[in-house]
Amino acid sequence: MFTGHCLCGHVKFEFDAQPTDVSVCHCSLCRRMTGSAFGVYAKVPAANLNLTSGADQITAYDITGKLTMCSCRRCGGYLYAEHSDYSEFTYVCLGAVDDNDDIRPGYHEFVGSKACWFDIHDSLPQFEDWSPDE
């Protein structure tokens, strides 16, 4: 069982499935949302993600008409994303997951639009846009 929470701790969640896909996303939207060089997301079956407290504090922001980012309305902490083309999955923000030592990124995506000031120094596969699994 994996657990997680927002910055203020009001919204808490859990999921009981090992993520099947963990990506480091360098797209301009993720950079703008996180205020950093990238976002890191763990893909889990939507049916396996449960909000255990603070569900009334979730706010959803429609980013693209297909991609919605969910965060805590109290602290603004990003929790997970939903994509209408892949509604069977939820993309949990890895930074919000507690004890995430066993979850490792598998690749970088959207490196074609990564921040010019950030250099990738690991040996993970890199994709110019979407990963080949999407």
C-alpha cells in the first residue's frame, strides 16, 4: 500500500497497485505547474486510488480539455492528473507519495521542449514527445 498527501496534509490518498509507468515529464505545462524543470508522475489504475481524507478540498483544473490536474485548494499542492483518453489510469504526482523509495522513473518524455537550463545526466530513455506507450 502506498500513501501520500498534499503539502498541508489535509488531503490524503492511498493506492494499492504498483505503478506500471513512471515518467519524468519536461513539457512546458508541467514546468509551469510545478515551477521547476519537470513533473514526475506514477501511473496507477484509477480504481486503485482512494482519497482517505480531504476529498472536499480537491480542486480540478482543466489544462488542455483532456488533461486535468487535481490539487489541494488549501495549500495548492499537486496530487494527481487525469487524462480523458486514458480514464482507466490516474497519474499520481510522485513528490506527493510518502516513502516512494521503491518507485523509480523509467524514462523522460517531452525532452524536445525541456527547459534549456536543465541538463539530463542519467541514462534513462528520452523521448521527444509522448512516450511510446501513450
